Amino acid sequence: MTLSKRTFLGYGAAAGLSLSLPSWAQGKPMFDTLNMFVPAAPGGGWDGTARAIERAAKAAGLVGNMPFENVGGAGGMVGLPRFVNQRKGQGNTLMVGGSVMVGAGIANKSPVTIKNVTPIARLTEEAGVIVVPASGKIKTWKELEAAIKTNPKAVSVAGGSAGGTDHLILGMLIKALGADPRQAAYVAFAGGGPANAAIIGGQVVAGISGYSEFEEQIKAGRMVALAVSGKSRIPGVNVPTLLELGVRVSESNWRGIFAAPGITDAQRNQLIDFATRLVASPAWAKELDTNKWSSAFLTERPFERDLAKDIADKEVLMKELGLA
């Protein structure tokens, strides 16, 4: 049987063997400095994921410093070209991205897309939650469903960037309820903060985003969670799935990390080792629990194949929904 370096190290540690380990395993961080690029404004899902990575990586002793750069706009399509052009060949830099970036690249017909970076690892998966402001006229799922069926154009819904997961969920929802998804009154926001303000302030009828982005407002009673978009309920959250409510829609938002183009195999392998050890740490398990994220860890060739399939599937879906 042939063992990879990562598997061999894991077996050796479990057996208590004295192995010749790299210096970072003996107390020195894997990276003295690991740069983190976030193609979104502070406060949103990608920024939250990046901050969680920083906390867990430092707690696990994997990094010394982790400087951040945030460049928001258009579901990552503003920051992505900057990352690709300015960070080429840099093996000590990571970018957070995910399914939103896949849809945004298609919707914006961007010449630079997620295909232009180096996949390192898929980390998490998070179901979307559909909310309404507590002060709004609509209080229940049946009321929201009836409003969408009657006139989708009159039901304004706040979410992340155009073409992203939130937008797709709304389009799929409208189609499943028998209306035209091209009539969706979707209001895109570049960050979680502005979307929250619009929902609470009654500027929109409803909102869609990852549960972690709305959790504080839901618990404070300023938003009412009506449904979640995953295949099953979020652990510890008493909100039904759309499937339970009789709506055949299931969609989740995955997030992961990517390296710049032009890095060497050795640099790529080191970043994959970083991701592998990060997700195995107790600190990362705590972040998953705190943020109500599901682990969706996948790396190397399986991640690349899964990403290619996601891009192909979204291209078809977005054309069907009139979003591309």
C-alpha cells in the first residue's frame, strides 16, 4: 500500500513513533506570515470565514502573522482580478472564495473567474435561511409563499451579490412555486451589514443569506427565520427546511480557500498540508460549532473535480433561471 506524506505522518503520530518531522511540527509555525485576501467587504460570510481561519490557525500554532486585504464588489469579481494579477506565484497567500464566486463569474461574464486560481481546499457548507423583518407585514412562511405566488415583483428580497447562492435560492424558490424566476425582485448587497440594515429597516420584504450572518438579529428578535435551504435542519436551530414545507428546493453555500496562479507543486502541497492540519484542530471544530457551519472538507484532485462540476451545473441552472 502506498501512503501519502500526510497519511504517513498521521499514522506515525497515532502509533507514537519518533519521526523526523518538519520544524513547524516541533513548535515553529508552518508560515511565519500567511497573507489572507478576502474579495469582499468586511463583515460578510467570506470575511467571517477568513477571520475564523486566522483564529484557528493561530490557536493551532500553524501561523505567526496573518495580514488581511479586503477588496469587495460584484461577488468577488472586483477583487479576484487583483488577486490573480498581483499575487501570481506567491506561495504564502490564500484567498477565501466559494459558490458565490462561481455564480458571480457567470452572471457578470467576467474574463477572470474562479477557474484562474489554484484550488486548495473546500472547508465549509452552510444552508441559507429565509427571513423577514419582525416589524414587517409578513410573519409566516405561508404568507410569504402566497405573496411570491401572487406577484414576485412585489416581494423584494435582500441578499449577497447578484448571481450568488442567495440569488440562486430565490430564483429556484420562485420557479418551484410556479412563478417566473425572471421576475425576482432581488436586491444585491456587497456585505452582510448593509443587507441586515435593509431587512431590519423594512426596506425589503425578506432576506436570504447564510444563517451565521443573520443569527444575531434572529436571536435578538429583529428578524424572523421562516425556512432554511439545506437538505436537513441546522443543528440547534428550530427552523424547517423548504423541503419540509413542501417546496422542492435544496441549495447550500460552500466556502473554501484558493492560492494564486503560478505557484509550484511544493508550495501547493504546503498549503494543502496547512488546510489539512487546520481542519483537524480543536480550534477549527469550535469555529464550526459557533458559526453553525457544516464541515465539507475536500482537497486535492477531488476538490478540483467537484469544483468543475459545480461550475458546469451552475452555468446550466443560471441559464434556466434567466440569470446568465
